[in-house]
Amino acid sequence: AAASRASMGVFGSLFGGGGGSAMERGDLGKLPTLEERKRYMVEGVMRKSLEALGRLHKLDVAHRSLGADSIVMTSAKAEEDLRNFGAEVSSIYGRDPAALQIVFTDLGFAGKISESHTDAEFCSRASGYGLKLSGSSSIGLTGFAIAEDLHALGVVFLDVLFNGVLTTVGPAGGSGGGAGGVGERLYNLYVDVFEGKVEQLRDYCDAEPGWEEVVDVLDNVGGVGDGGLGEGWKMLGVMLGARERARDLANDRSKISVLTADGILGLPF
């Protein structure tokens, strides 16, 4: 069903739709405190998105084209406000994270997870990642189908976190607003430059002006794990590397295991 006017994509909600970032609109002072926004991002946007993705996968559906514009944020209160007052609904930040509802749209490329082996394009992607299709179990293909969505959501998290939601200055001193792009660039650095080492991605982000608060969130949410790396960073590393993990699990015939959204929700972040 089409989203109502009380619902909007994750970037529209957090960046004010087409009006640019809070900094560009000159109303940064109207935003809640940084601590409130941190709580909203972790307990609201991130955890609720993972819960929604888990529900989708339990319905045997893989999204396959997940992006920031595919994630619609709303709540029962937003719908009530729209009915009662008709005009513009209050800030997304005014909603209790526990009451936040996440809905996925843009399902034109979605498909049944259980039928992934019949999708030639999907099988080509899986093979391109080194998954051995010959003799591969259905659980291996299931794992890769789920992993594609987890990876895509991880890139969205990078986008939302580092593209102005918690920052005061954007990349390299630029504006923090504007939807999209940052997550993909950071992911490319993570793969091509840092060779999948999330601790190096963390150090790179920490050196960027205006990103210190986001790094602090990921450093401290859930505490510090083994090796001194924050649990938030470890969670992002698991999501960004989900396809490689799924490939390795599928190719190791001695293991029968699938990384799921519920599994990531069980991590201490």
C-alpha cells in the first residue's frame, strides 16, 4: 500500500525531505539533544529496520534492492496527528523509538527466498562472490539471499549515520545533508582500501571533521568488545561482510548455518 503523508522515507524523515539538511535549513536548534538522537538512531531506526527485515525474511521474501528510499518510517501517533490536525506532522524525532514502525517499499525486484535457485540473475551474483553452486545446498543459497539484504541495510546504516543525522559537519568539511552516497563510498573504502577491516574504517571516520559523535556512538553502544572495538562497529562489520560470510558458510559443507537479522539483533549493540 502507498505510504500516507504521515510516513516518509528514512532520508525524508531525518533530513527534512527535499528541504535539505537541518544545517542547510538553518533550524539545527530545533533538533532534540544529541543523546536523544543517538537513542533514536540505535533503538529506533537501526533496531526497528532489522526487526522489519527479519519479518520480511520469515515471510520467505528477499527484498533484493534495499536502499534508504525503500525504508519508510511512521508510527501510530503520526497517523493520528495527521487525522486530527491535517497539516504537517510533527518531527520524526518526536516519536517514541519503541513506537516507530518501519515498512519496506520498492519491492519490484523482491523474490521468494526458497526459490532463489531458480533465479538466474541471483545465481550469477552468488557465483560471482565465489559461492559454489554445483552441489550447493538450499541452505547455502538461502543464506546468500538473506545476506544480500543484510549487506544492503548495513550500507544504509552507514549512509544515515554519517550523512548528517548525528553530525554537524559533513565529509571533508562539506555539508552534512543530502541523501545517499556516503554509505556506498565508505563501503568501497572498507572493501578496496581497508580490505574488510572495520577497525581501519573506524579510524578513517574518526579522523574526519564532524564525524566524531557518530564514531562515539558506534564505539560505545553495547560497550567495547574483544580487541577494544566498539560493539556498534562490530555489528556494522558483520552486516557489511554478510555476503562473504554467507559464501564461506555455504562452501564449508561441514557447517549448516545462516546469518539472519534476528542473529544480528542478538548482538550487544
